[in-house]
Amino acid sequence: MAGNSDSVSISVPYRNLRRDVELEMVTNHQVEPGSSSFSSSSSPSNHPQSAGGESVSRNCSLVTLVLSCTVAAGVQFGWALQLSLLTPYIQTLGISHAFSSFIWLCGPITGLVVQPFVGIWSDKCTSKYGRRRPFILVGSLMISIAVIIIGFSADIGYLLGDTKEHCSTFKGTRTRAAVVFIIGFWLLDLANNTVQGPARALLADLSGPDQRNTANAVFCLWMAIGNILGFSAGASGQWQEWFPFLTSRACCAACGNLKAAFLLAVVFLTICTLVTIYFAKEIPLESNRPTRVLDSAPLLNDLQPNGLEHSGPNHGNGNGIEYERVERDMNGQLTTSENENQHETFIDRPASVLVNLLTSLRHLPPAMHSVLIVMALTWLSWFPFFLFDTDWMGREVYHGDPTGDSLHVELYGQGVREGAFGLLLNSVVLGISSFLIEPMCQRMGARAVWALSNFTVFACMAGTAVITLMSLKDNSKGIQHIIDGNETTRTAAVVVFALLGFPLAITYSVPFSVTAEVTAESGGGQGLAIGVLNLAIVIPQMIISLGAGPWDALFGGGNLPAFVLASVAAFAAGVIALHRLPTLSSSFRSTGFHIG
């Protein structure tokens, strides 16, 4: 490439199992002598130009990688509080259990829309502070504002005209407080998705090719730390006692506890964000440099009618980008063919992202359709648990009621705190299990491991039905028996929470590795295929958000109907995984785990 001043070498984000394939994107832009070539897979700082003009990888130190990932812990701290405390809290404002799931609709919507857009914008950002750090800083500020709005929603509603009756005696709906809460909740989901994509991209920018696994492990470690700290904060339930000035006439114990925990999350996130911004050194992207070829090009514009053929022509045109194939033979020699008509049209605007995702469905390898079905059923089984885990513990296991008398409110609070403790154990098990996934896949195969995870979810969710029936039997013995509690039942509930960490670790890694291998066999399109895989995650979440509450209401309220439906979906996912997923190679490389 050294002698060609009007071409840019880029890395395509998919691997080919037969031979190394590179694409050379040709533009009218003339690269100045001595300037560095731009690679989309890593930042300029990590690929400086050598004397011969080739791109040379440069690893950053392990300390820099570790400190550059701390924002992941800060974001995850708030996410853990969101999972454990917000569904119970919205009910204290008078929103019924049947409608509490609706507030979670923003998560999948922003995950579908915001993350791809922010990813594109950060790729093209030419700020003097770098491509990723401005988005991380803005997103962190949005998170801080959102959690403050959530924490003070009852007080804001009080000032806007909600009831003046003391919160300990008023059991009606506080409409203004609920509206403020929902605004803060949706802003929080928007902000979380604004930070997560650039944070992961920053890590990829900073790490060299031989640091990918280490960098991913470090990132996941910080997420696990944030998760554990966040669930620990949610399980405490004593924050309002340590900071009594946070309670008010409109904000009682549960509200004060939530408010203090979220203020702590703001402090923790601020520290983590500042550390990341300080230690993650980015070199600004020059505005006149081209960005990257879209990963949709191989799928949406096949070089051959049957896909990307290795022996086919060396010219291609995808998404308005004319590119050449550069094949590396056994001796490492590069052979190129030039395209006469050169354009610098880059169809990477946000509006094209969703179009590409939907259009690519008919271009995906046949095996990907089975992957999408299994993934959709997998998330139909998981999302009811994410929505109602601590609420189930408070209602069905501890027989509390967030809108009942003082005794039932206290029982409900105990259950929520115990549920948060179960989620803490869940995170610990998840972290340990992530180290077992790779050897399990190499021994059993990724298909069997994915099926095993779904059957485990089926057993655990069915176990919640058994625990609920046992707890209802205890409830029939009178109020004193409820207060004393059945330790066996309550311990079993916590054990179920902890055991679910094992299949959750598999859900967060194996499907993405399966997608990588399936699409690699077809010659490309991993990035777009994973984008399509995201559809199989967010669409089930939307279905559960809209339907879980009314579905539970059909059977008299409670969370058991949604959990039973989840167990059925998990069983179906396991059966389909065993019979429909392709047999994959044993050379599995875990993509690590992530939470939230």
C-alpha cells in the first residue's frame, strides 16, 4: 500500500475461515506524504504509520487499559440499582403492577435506535478531545441528571401539586411524581445507551490486536464490580437511616433509600468517568479523512449471486462505496485490481442503519434464521425476570404490598432487599461462570451449551412457581407465620436468583460467538448480523414490556403468570437450539460477558 497515495487500507470487521481477505477502499482523497492511514478498527494512536507506509499496531499498557475502563463500573452501578429498585418504587407512587412494565419499554427502543446512531456519530466525531470521550462525558452527565430526577421525583411532584398528605398515610396515585419519575427513567435508559457503545469502542481503539481478549476481560471485570456494588447498595435498605435529611413529607423510607443510593451512584459515576477521560488518550480524527466501509456491504451487495466468492471478480460496489478486494496468498503477497470510477460516497448516516438491518434479513445465511429464533425465545424467557425479580420476592415470597398498611409495606421492603441480595449472588455466579464457558463450548459444542442454558432457565423459572405455591401455603397459616417467614422458601428463592447467573453468562456470550462463526462461514457481514441479532433481543423486550403487566392482571395480579410463560419460552428455545442450530467448530473463543 505504500506506493498508492489515493487508497486507504481498512480492516473489515469479520473473519474469513478460508484465507485472509482485506478490502482496499479507494477514494478521491489524497493522503499527504507522511500522514498515517486510518483504520476503522482502531484509533490512529494505536496504528501509527511506519516508514514504509504500512500500519503498525502499538499496544498500550495494561494499566492504561484498566484505568480507561472504569466508566463501565460507574454505569453498571446505576444499572444494578435500576434493576433492583425501580419496579418496586414506581408502585409506591400509585402506578399499578399491571402498568409498571410499560416504563421499561424505553430500554429496548433506545437499544435499537440510540446505540447504532451514537456509534456512527462517534466514529465520525472530529472533536479535539477524541472520538469517544465526548460521548462518554455527555452520556455520564445525562445519567447523573436522570438519577437525580428519579430520586427526587416524589419531592418534585409534591412541589408541582401532588397531595400534601404525608407519604406514610397516603395510598393513592401521585400523578405528577409518577410523570417526573417516568421522564427520568426514560432519560436514564437513553443515557445508558449513549455511554455503553462509545465506552466499548474506546476500549477497542486503545487495545492492540493481541490485547483484545485482555481488554474485553478488563472491561467485563469493571462491569462485574459495578454490578456487585450496585446490588449491594440496593440490598442495604439502610441509606435513609444514615442520611435522614433525605426523607421528607413526600419521601418516606423507601424513597429516601432510593434517593441516597442514586446520589451515591452519581458520585461513583463521576469519579469513574473522570478517571476514564484522563487516562484514555485519544488522537483526534481529522475531518478530511474517510471513515470506514460499512459491514453491510458484503451482505447487501454480494459480489456473486450466491454470496461473496473467494474466486470471483476483484471488484465490488457496496452502499455507494467502490472497493477492491486484496487477497493475501500463501507467501503473504498482495494482489490488487483497480477500479477506474472512484467515489467517496459513504452511506453511513443514521437513517440507513435500520434500513440495512431490515434489508439484510433476506441476505443472511440460512443458519442465522435459526439463531434469531432461539435468541428471541431466549429473551422472552429472560426479560420477565429482569422486570419483576425483586417485586416477585417482595410480593409472592414475603407477601408484602408496596401500597398496603405499614406491616405489608415493611414486608415488601424486606423482600425487595432480599431480592437485591439474590441479584448480587447472581452477579458473582455470572462472573465465575464466564470463565467456564469457553472450555464447556470446546468440550460440548456451542449449540449444546446454549441449549443447556435455556433448559436451566426453564428449570429455575418453573422453580419460582413451586416456591410461590409453597409460600402461598405459608400465607394461609396467618399473619404471624408470614412475619416469621419460612426460611426454607425464602432461601430457595435466593438460590434460584443465584443459579440464574450461570445461564445468564452463557446468554451474554455464546449467541454472539455463534453468530460470528455462522456469518464467517458465509464470507462476511458479522457486524450487520450482530445488529440483526440485536433485533431478536429488543423485540421480545418490547413484547414483554407491553404485555407482561396486563398478562399478570388477567390471572389476578402477581408475577407468576409471566414467569410461567418465561419457562415455556425457555424450554422451546432449548429444544429448537438442539434441533435447528448448526453444528459449529470446537475452536470457540468466548466474547466475554456483559451486563445490562
